[in-house]
Amino acid sequence: MTNSLDQVSISDCVLRDGFQILPEPVPLHFKKKILKLLVDSGIKDAEITSMVPPKLIPQFGDAAELIAYANELDLKTATVLVPNIKGAERAIAAGAKSIVLPISVSETHSNKNIRKSRADQVIELKKIRQLIDQQPVQSRPILIAGISTVFGCSYEGKVSESEVFRIVESCMEAGVEHLGLADTVGYASPNQVKRIFATYEREVGAVKSVRAHFHDTFGLGLANVCAALDAGVRVFDASLCGLGGCPFAPNASGNITLEDLVYLMQKLGMKTSINLDKLLEGQAILQEALPGQHLYGMINRAGKYPADFKPER
Amino acid sequence: MTNSLDQVSISDCVLRDGFQILPEPVPLHFKKKILKLLVDSGIKDAEITSMVPPKLIPQFGDAAELIAYANELDLKTATVLVPNIKGAERAIAAGAKSIVLPISVSETHSNKNIRKSRADQVIELKKIRQLIDQQPVQSRPILIAGISTVFGCSYEGKVSESEVFRIVESCMEAGVEHLGLADTVGYASPNQVKRIFATYEREVGAVKSVRAHFHDTFGLGLANVCAALDAGVRVFDASLCGLGGCPFAPNASGNITLEDLVYLMQKLGMKTSINLDKLLEGQAILQEALPGQHLYGMINRAGKYPADFKPER
């Protein structure tokens, strides 16, 4: 019998978070190949693109095509990031089944990242909720709030934890179906992670289904995952080969590496839907699609993992 | 007032564990420069060389000179690895103040690594104890047992935990002053680490002063450190720029990266003797000494860490 506390949900964000920092757009056929590999590996949730003006970020000029392709695959949620109501309109028109709006805890980051105050972004969230509710039932996407700079901000440094929960509350009131807490710049530390998610469980509840999004900028990514697990979190973001970035630390790595996260979970005896051997084929596709790009992941580097790896409970 | 549970001791093993896998001997002047940098950064304990026949491992042909240099510096312990009594004799003759004898939990690894059974290696340990006790008091080195393959073995897979503690007991009976438990091939996982060190505290006691030696072969190094910290461990090994290796995973990384470990400890509010800014100068020395060698460390890669980084308790 499966104890549902043993089950973790791992979603990939390489096509959105990983690709947004690349200097050149990746051809659509590579994006499809990567998404197909992720799905074939057992990934059920992925953040696949961003619905932003192609003039601003040419990388996502093929968003509508990728959404259409994702809808042909066996995904539970193919999530599209939208910065505002306009993006949401376009995402819905393109057939998006899940959309995420980023909201910063840091006012400075909010203004720099989306050129809106936090208060205005909450208003935007409410507008998107209304827009979704006006759609025919079968075409209403899931609405997610992606709360950023939860664990620190490269502009403001420490952020206020009471502000984190004020924003969480605003998002719940606005009618989001899911919430993610993101360590946008990799500042989180294990004790802080434990404390914030423990507070989440106490004040909001259902910490099990909140999504933890960690970056590995300073090497603490998987240690933070363990801390979040201890606090009851069971939904994690990661990216294939750790792609992603932090514009404030030019050579820094990005998200935690999907492959290493899956390995960690299996070693901890947690159940995922993912076949690690299949997933390890992803590195070769990224090497072909992104020649010269530094790819992360210790298992990718080792080239193999212990064949007898049994869960250690 | 300082709570001693806040204090961690971090030792470096790049000159021994990191350099033993390099194809060419590193010139002595670079070794001295690295050791000096480590000491200037506040490192008090380092494993600096191995007393093995230079024909077998030319890298350590300068062991006596490096021991003499280390004795001029402000180190608490400059440890020399010795594979047997012969090595111990030479280390003592060279003025070593601390020696470590490796003993495997895995019988197969013991035979492959030091060409001796575990039982014979315990006999060797007793001989070394006798040898040390015959020295004049002021030239008696500290005797350490470095217990390897504690968390798994690339030959035998899982190792028996009761065997771990049988070996620990034999080493204590043989009169070692310190013990290290090593994840020689990077197989450890956080739950396993917590369990084994909890057993150590229960069955042996003073887990606070046992040395945890982790490799980052599959990316779990710092997560394992957090698990060990939770179990009460306060002494950790690491290596500058993560150098080290696992002969069974050709492209794998080595030890956990010293710089990232120091950052983690500071983020957790633990006190170390180490100045991270000074330590980050080590990368440039290694780049010069080892052209073309892949160096590890996420902070090394990011080039900086958050300037405002405060402990997060």
C-alpha cells in the first residue's frame, strides 16, 4: 500500500526558466524533442513557455506552437508563464491548460521584473481569475501564483516573512488553485526553508501541495529540498541539466538539476513517476540543441549512478 | 556566549584526496602555496599527503618536504595518510604530527585498496599504536582511523551497518584518538547518514567529534552534511574546489567542495574558523597549478556570494 506521504511530484521548467536566459532562441523542433523526452521519462508537469511579447523575449516567439504540441502529449499540466492579463488572454487563446503568474515578495524585484508593484500584480491576478471564469468550463486553465524572492532578493537582501504570507493570502483570496514559493536567486538555506514551510503549514495549511522552486546558485539546492521535504512539501520544480540562471550572478547555475533531484528522491525512498535512465538521455539532446552551453548535474557528469541503488529509509 | 554545538570544525583534504587522482605530480611549490592559503583562510586541520612508495604514487614523492613545511605553519593537525606500518614509520621519521590509517568496511574494497583483509588492517593499526607509544612523548602523532566504504561500496553495493560498528569498535580497542566515517564513493543518502550517525551516538557516543567525509559523486554531498549535522556531527572533511575522485565513475566529482561547505555552515549560523573571502582565492591557485583540470564549487562558479549573507537560524 502506498503512503501518499511517500509520493512526490516533480515538475520540469527547463523550457521556460532554463531557456529564458539563453542568448539565442532554440529551434522549436528541439523544444518539442525535449518535452517529448520529459514526458517519455514520466514527467507529468512542466512549465513549457512564457507568453510575453516576442519583441521582448524572442526565445518564446513559438509559445502558441509549443502549447499546441504539449496538448497532444500525456501531461497533467503544461504550464505557461504569463506576466499579466494580456499574456493570459493570449495563453488561453493558444489553448493553455495551466498558467502561472509571477508575484514578487520584494517590491523592488516586482518593479524590475514585471514593471508593476506587488499590489498592482495582485489586481492583475484577480483580473486573470475573472477572465478564466468567463471561459467555457472545458477551456478554463488552472491558475497558479508563482511567488518569487520568498527566501531573499538580490536588490533588497532579506525579505520579510510576514510579507511572504501577506502575498500568499492575497493570492488565495484572488482564487488561485496552486501556489509555488520560489527561491528566485538561490539565497535560501535549509533552516530558513524548514521555518518558512512550517509556518506555511501552520498558517495556510496543505504544505504538501505547495510547489518549492529552488535554485542552486550557491550549491545549497538539494540540501534545501531535504529541508522542504522534512517540512512536508511534496511538489518540487527542477530543470533538465540544471539550466536556468540568475542575472545577478553571471556565471551562476540555475535551477536544481532534475536528474539529481530524481536520484535524491529515489535514494530517500520517495516515489516519483520518473524513469531516471530515460531522463539521463536528456543531456545529449541539450548538448546538440545548445552547443557550448555549460550543463549541470553530478549524475550527468559521472555518466552513471550506482546500479544497485536501493532506497535508504 | 558561544554554544559549542554551534561550532564546526572543517578540515581540507585537497592535497591528499584531491591530488591522488591527478595524472601528474603537482610541483611542491604549488602544494605549499595551497597549504599556506588554507592556513591563511583559517583552516586548522588538513590532510596534506600520503606516505606511500613514490614508485606506486609519484604524486606523494615530496611527502617529507611537505610535512616539514606544514610543521612551520599554524595548523592544529596536518594529517598524513599511511597505508601500513611502514608508511607510519616513515611519516613519524618525517615529523608527522597526525596520521590516518584507512580501514574499509567492505572486505573487497579493503583487498583492492590496500591489498589487505580488514582483519589484517586492524592488526596493522595495533602495530602503529605500539610504534607511536614507543616514541618520545613530544613526537607521538595523533592516530586516526579513516573508515571507508561506510555508506556503500562500488564492489559490494550495500555494506552491513553492524560491520561498520564492528570495525569502529576494533579501531577504538586498538587505541585510535579519532575516527572518520567516509562515504568513499558517494553512495550515501541523507536518511542513511542520519541513521548511521544516530547509531554511532547511541552505541559509541561523542558523535560530535567523529569526522564525516562525504563525496559529491551523485550530487548529494551537502544534503548529507545537513543530515549529519542533524545527527550531531560537528567535524567535516571537504576539499578545495571539490577536487578528488572516484576511480569507479571516471568523470565524477570528488569530495564536497570546501568553499560551498563553508558557505552552507555560515548560512546555517554555525561558527567556523574560516574566512570565506580568503578561501575563494584558492581557485586561482589551483587553476594555475592544474591547467585544464575541471574545478568544482557553485560559489566558485558564481564568482561571488550574497554580500549580505546573514545566518538563517
